[in-house]
Amino acid sequence: MPRQLNIRSDEAFGIARELAERYGATTTRIVEEALREYRQKRLVPSRKLTREQSEENFRVLMAAAGETARCKLPGATSDHRDLYDETGLPR
């Protein structure tokens, strides 16, 4: 027999129900998928990290940066020198 999880939150219920209707799924499936996605982030909260956890966070963040870099539009840049004068003040 499946185990049961009770979440007593009107907001959580509303979001799960809205997403279930939008995607044609059950609320259970929506919650399961959300939990899987959350687990896949694999980032460890920043409180009292071990060296290994810190290195894993760095690796995960660098992988995410690499993923987003592939979506960069040609010619896009983070160079904003044109917005500031030679002393670094906004023009």
C-alpha cells in the first residue's frame, strides 16, 4: 500500500491543483515531479558546508553557467563601459 503524505497548506494545494489542470496530470504527479526537480538541483544549503559539499555546489553552479552560456545570443555581451564615464560614474 502506498504511503501517504499530508501537506496542510492552502497555497501548496492551490498551486498543485492549478498545475495539474494546466498539464493534465494528477496533483500527486505534479508534487512528485517537483520533488524530483528539487532533489536534482543537488545544491547543499550554505550553512556549515563541508569542503566536499562546497566543491559540489561549485561544480553544480558551473555546470548551470555552462548550460545558460549556450543560450547566449550572438553579439550579446556584459560589457557596459558605454554607460559609465572614465571615472566610473554613470553618464
